[in-house]
Amino acid sequence: MDYKIVTSSNSHTLTENIKLLIGEGWEPIGSHQVVVTHSQNRFRGNQQMDTLHQTEYSQTLIKRN
């Protein structure tokens, strides 16, 4: 058996990559994972306005021989 982990910075691209791999015989295992890789607080003067988050989406796939 072969294993592959597919990653992307957004869910749409991850889904498209998984669809292509399923067409090549790969099968998803379990659910996808989402991890916050970076957070940045934005301020105006001393007041925090918002926080920007960068995420990484991943999915493990298996190909049975």
C-alpha cells in the first residue's frame, strides 16, 4: 500500500486535487485536517482591529496495490 498526504492553503484547491487523485485510484482515509499556521493581529493605534489567520488543509490518501 502507498500513502500520500495532500496539502493546500484553501479547501477548494484541496478538493480539486483529491478529485484528481481519486480518478487515479487513490482513496481518502478519515477526514480532512485544518491547521492554523500563522496568526497576525492588526491594530489601529492601540486598538486591535482584527486577526488574520493563514491555514493549511490536508487529507491522507491510500492506494491499494
